[in-house]
Amino acid sequence: MEASLELSRAFSASITILHVMDPYLKQFYNDIYAQGRREYLEHVDDCLKKGADLVRAESLGYFKKRGADTRFITRYGDPHDEIIKEAQTGAYDLLILGGKVLSGLTRFRSWNLPSKIERAGLEIPVMIVRSRDEEPVPR
């Protein structure tokens, strides 16, 4: 978030935060006994919404406190596809993606979404900001 804030200040640019609610876990509803399927799907949707609300409140609060012009967009679907769609349809100058530092076995087991998006051939530059898990999110 710091990188986004500093760049927006340097170029007098606004920030758009995209949060994608990934319905990945919904595909497992067939693995649950019939009486629990609807409840499982409702639970996943509820968790996705609560997560999106939390991300929205914390990220908008962070940028608002620092005086940045910010808007928040929520999409639902595969994160890779939704990020690509938004980057192609929005009037953006730069796409900044967060990611974890990947090393050792994590590098091989990871889907490495930021790198996949970077290789997608977007018309705008892509910047990947990687941080370690143990580093706290700035508030």
C-alpha cells in the first residue's frame, strides 16, 4: 500500500483498489452431504462478503487517513480473469499487484498470480510489490 500511496502522491494520481471475491471453495459443495450443501454455499458467500467488507474498510481507511483520492471496486470470480478484465476496461496508468516473497518450495507450489498477470500482455505497466508474511500491513 505504501508504494501505491507514494506513486499516487508523486504523480497526483488517484488510486483504485480492486478486491476480487474468489468463489474457489464453492466448487466443493458436491463433496458435502446433501443436507449441508445450501448452508455450505451460503457460508462461503458470507465469508467472501465479510472479507471484502473488511478489506474495503481497512484499505479505504488507510488511504483516506493519508489524503489519497481512492475508490474501491469489488468483483466476483477468478482473480486472474477479473484483474485482467478490470485492467483492460479501466483507464489506468499502472497496475500494482501485491504478492508474497516466494522462495524454496513455495516458489514451486505457488500459482504466483502476480507473475501470471504480468505476463498477460496488458497495455499498461505492471508493478509487483512483494512482502514477507511476517511484515505487518502499514496502518
